[in-house]
Amino acid sequence: MSEVIIRKAVQTDCASMLALIKELAEYEKALHEVTLTLGEFIEDGFGASPVWGAFVAEFDGEIVGISLYYDRYSTWKGRRLYLEDLVVTERLRGKQIGKNLFDATLEYGKSNQYSGMVFQVLNWNEPAINFYRKYSPKFDDEWFNVSIEFKE
């Protein structure tokens, strides 16, 4: 296998990143929930007030994985890094790409003085749960996920 390069995302990666996000949504049986346009995605990551950052995994000139994160604030813990998506294209899973992306994101959080990193994982996604267990995370059974939609 050729070398996989982990690097910070740049604007020209956005179309490939959005394709991976849709691949994840399809895996999670929720592709119909993805309403974000490429223009919005680019603006939100590289516009005047970026709200997300990301690492990408590049293999043979193709973006094959992403780790997308943003700032979160806890009144108990302070600045927290929120991992929104960790995605590796299905054909390349099991080759340490996800681990390398996750490790790069953890290192980013540590080196930028975040107090920790938080994320969600679907309770039926055993491969992802088993992946995260290697990092000794705290799984929380007390809190419900809640969202309110502002646009349809």
C-alpha cells in the first residue's frame, strides 16, 4: 500500500470531504438527513468566520478519510474539542487510517490546550465503539441527544 498522508484540510478538499460525509450518512441509514450544500460547507470551513477544522487522509492523490472537529465550551471543563465526524472510505477501513486521523485530532487538541475531546457514536455501530474503546473513553449513559432544527 502506498503511504497515506495525514494533513490539515484545505478548501479544495471540500467536495471530497462532503462525499465522505455522505458515505457515512448512507452507512448510518440517514443520507436523506444531509442537507448541507458544498457552498455552505466551504463557507463554514474557509469563509470569514470558520466554524470547523479538519484533518484529511490522502492516498494516491485521493481524500480517503476525514476527521472534522470544532470548538465546544463546557462551563465545567472549559474549552473542549468536539469531533463531529471520523470517516474512512469503506474500501480502506482496517488499515490504520482512522487511527492516524484520530491521533492527529487528539494531538491537535492537546497542543492547543483544550481540556479534552468529546464525540458521539451510534449505539449499534460496534466497529466504531470497539475502535474508540482502545482509547479508554468515558461512555455516558445519562444524557440524551437533543436537537432543534432551524431550517428544513
